[in-house]
Amino acid sequence: MAGETPERITYDAFLKIDVRVGTVVSCQPFPEARKPAYKLRVDFGPEIGVKKASAQITELYTPENVVGRQVAAVVNFPPRQIGPIMSEVLVLGFADADGAVSMIGVDHRVPDGARMF
């Protein structure tokens, strides 16, 4: 995609993607995954609740330093079967030059379930 102009969308189309912040409440190894990953449970507050996700973040994070972090995730994609777990949200991140994924979070604590706008 480098050098290409992304397709333009309308603001209304952007609003259809529901990105929320949640706190990681558990992070466990996911040895059944095809690529190294963790199984996460993320609390998005009382409106959405705790959701499961698979995240390929093992190069930059350990389970101990993931729990308690607030992360951004798309919460309105349909659930997707990833090995033996049903991933309910897509935790967002960016890959560095080596392909290691850095999760998107907030630099100031906000209420779980807060929506990106």
C-alpha cells in the first residue's frame, strides 16, 4: 500500500466502524494458533462486557505486561473462529519495521467502552 492513495470513504462510513477502548483482564499463551499469539480477555465496560480476542503481539509483549493495559479494538465485526477460540473483537495495532505488532492504546486512562471519534 506504500505510495498508493487509499480509497476515500465518507465520515458516515467511518462511523460504522465501532472502535472502543477496553482493559485487558487476562492474557494467556495461545499455542494452538498458527502464528505466535496470545488469548486475551478485554473488558469494554458494562455496555459491551468482556470479550475474547487472539492477538499476534508476542514479540513485544509478555502476558504480565499486557494485563491492565487499555487497548483499542473494533467491537462490531462478526466473531471469527481462530483455532479453538471464537475471537469476538479485533485488537488494533501497528507493525514496526520488523513486523512486530505494537498495540494501539491511550496515554491517559479513559472509561472502558469509550468510543473513538
